[in-house]
Amino acid sequence: MDSAAIRESIVKILTTDFRIPESKIKDEGTFRGTFGMDSLDAVDFVFLVKKTFAIEAELSEFSQVHTLAALVKFLEEALAKKGA
């Protein structure tokens, strides 16, 4: 899965499950600041991301992922490890 497909899937989660307008979603957008997620939203979001991409990752592994671009990169690496 390439970065564009990963980004598209994340955008779908943000727009569908968290009702964030697509026009507000930018690569440099932060989950807490730009997208207005609180800690409970963040946990729900991580659960949906893990389910969507079928990855096994600890919640703590996501703690340093603050932007959409960083999440795409994180998922690219996680999917590459999974495929290896």
C-alpha cells in the first residue's frame, strides 16, 4: 500500500468517524490541535487505524505521531515490517 492510499484511508476515518471536514485535513494538521481530538478520541482513532490497516502496535507507539504526515510515514513502516 502506497502513501497516497494510506492517506486516503486515514482521511476516510477522519471524515466518516470523526466528522472532520475534508477541507480541514492537511498533512501538517495535528490530531489534537487541528482536528480537535481529545484523549478519548485519540484512543478511538488509534483503534480504528489499527483495525483498518490490520497492524499490531501498542498505543504507546502512536504517542509521538502528532500529524497526518507522520502517521502516514509510521503506517508505511509498520506495513513494511508486517509484509517482511
